Amino acid sequence: MGRTALYHPDFPLHDVGTAHPERSKRIISLLNKIRESSAADRVKWIEAPEVEEAVLALNHTEQHIVWVASLSELNEPTPVSPDTVACAQTPRIARLAAGSATLAADLVMRQEADNAFCAVRPPGHHAEADRAMGFCFFNNAALVARFLRQRHGLERIAIIDWDVHHGNGTQHSFYDDPDVFFFSIHQHPHYPGTGAAGETGHGLGKGFTLNVPVAGGSTDDDYIGHFNRSLVPALRAYNPQFIILSAGFDAHQRDPLGDVCLSTEGFGALSDIALELAAEHCSGKLVSILEGGYDLEALSTSALVHVQKLVST
């Protein structure tokens, strides 16, 4: 086995304009940083396929899937929500991002990879079952969880989301579902306004959502403390069979869209904890999916440290 990175050379074609935070330079900068590092030689690079339509339907309504497909008729980059921009290439690129994530999970489950990092765009954790928002069109992390349940029969999947923004779409996908444990640490109050500590699930899913809202100015020590006090005991009790990371790097102190003050090394420490949990509970089965991160230097260096941790396990 080995470590795998999934990407596609066409990810920059999702054109949102150079002034938009989720611009093409994000993925270009990140990939260049990893490829120029010593970690590149320890990674098997795989070009992403488009996700199967049947897999999209596991988490998204038919109406939403058809609507995203219709964006291929756009003549120029166009706002489709107050913060989300699409172009004619967006439907295919969003399917490639989702395809990256589901193939990564399949490779890990088939023991063809120890773990995987999906260097993708657009991000996914804000996408609801029936709408795009927060730069997101399809919910990559939620689709992986659905895929693992349907194709591989898993019954306990954990999603760890450390993006500075709460993953509302992921939470809503599994809010009444005990088969997926969702943990999110995020700045609050902040976009999108969800993720209060009292949001813990509903019905059969009660107790399987764990939100840790933090204030602006929170540091590495704060995050590491929250992981050790909240996430670690929660997952030890849950005993997941697979861990999915929604790995946003916009909690970095340099990021323009958040006020949290994590360092590059801080993301390495969080990666260590996630990998230790994966080793303890699910034989290392872990897939990491890129979410946010909008300062090019902070994003690329933090992602590199994260990948270095993945390949060193």
C-alpha cells in the first residue's frame, strides 16, 4: 500500500474570477508546493474521475443535480448565490471533486492506499442536499460517507471538520443519523451562522453531532486542547470504522476570511491527532478532503505540512 493524492489538472477551469476568494490560484499554489517538496516522492498521484451520477443522488436531490448540470450553459462566470460563482466548466469540475473523494475512499477500503489527500476544488462542506452555498456545489465529505455506507457497508463513520467555517451541509446531511458522527470546530459566530454547541443531533442522531464553537483569536493550544478534551474521547466512545477529514486551512492566522490564529505547525498537530485516532480505531483508514483556505502561502504551506504527516504514518 502507500499514500495517495487525488487531483485533476482541470480544477483551475472552475472560473470564479481573480478577485473571488476561491480562485484558481489556490489549487495551483497548493499543488506546486507539494510537488516541489520531498513529500511528492512518497505520494502516488492519481487524476480524479467524475463522480457517478448514482453516488451524487445518495446525498443530493434530483432537482439540485439537474440544476448544477444546467450551469454548463453559462456564458461567463456568474453569481448563483450571494457568495458562490459558477461558470460553464463548474458542473464537470464539481463532479471531478466529488469523484476524487469517493475514489480515494474506495482505494483505502480496497487496501490500495493507506490514506489519501484530495486536492480538490470547489470545496463542499457548505453544500446542502438541495442548494449550493459558501463556494460549494456538491458536498464531497457527505458523499464519501454515503458511498462508504452503500458500497462498503460501513456503519460507523466519523467526519472531522476543522475549517474555520461550520460545515452546515455536512451536519444537515446526518443530523438524525447515528451511522455518521460529525465533529466540527469553527469560529462562532461566523458564516454560515450554524454550529452552536447545543446542536447535537435529532432523533436517532441525537448525540452524534459535536460542535465546538471557538472565538476569534483562538490559538494552536486552544485547538489542541479542544481536540484532546472533546474529539478524542468522543471518537473513542464511537469507535469509527473510517475517518473523513474536511481539511480547511482558513483557520490559519494569515487567512482573510477568519479570525482564528492557528499556525502552520498547528495544522500539523491536528493532523497528528486525527491520524492517531485513525490508527487506534480503523487501521489508519482516513481520507482528507480540501475545503477552505484563502491566503495562498498559508494554504499551501499548511497543506504541505498536512500531507507530510499523512505520508509519514
